[in-house]
Amino acid sequence: MKIKLDFIINKYNKLKELILNNKLNTNIIKGSVRAYLDVFNDYDNPVLEQMSKMEKNIDVMIQ
């Protein structure tokens, strides 16, 4: 499980790097909520709402 969580976290770190370097051209975190739920099945985790908002905001940013 730790490896899968690390993979998700690494995607968010890469996203931050892309944004800071003005190189964002794709939503690399798309599907991260589903990936988290596939690993942890923790539907009540409040961070999921923020992750979902982030996915949607990144879609808007790259349009």
C-alpha cells in the first residue's frame, strides 16, 4: 500500500513542479481520487474532496 500511496503523492509533487515551471500541459493527477480509493477504500476521508477539486481545477488550467 505504501508504494501506491507514494505513487499518488509523487504525482502531486510532479504537478507542483510543472506548475512552478510553467510547463503544465496535461492533468497528471486525473484519476488520483479513484486510485486512492482503490488502495484504501476510505470514502470518508476529507482530503478526497480537495483532491477532486484539484483535478477539476487542473482541467480548467490546461484548457
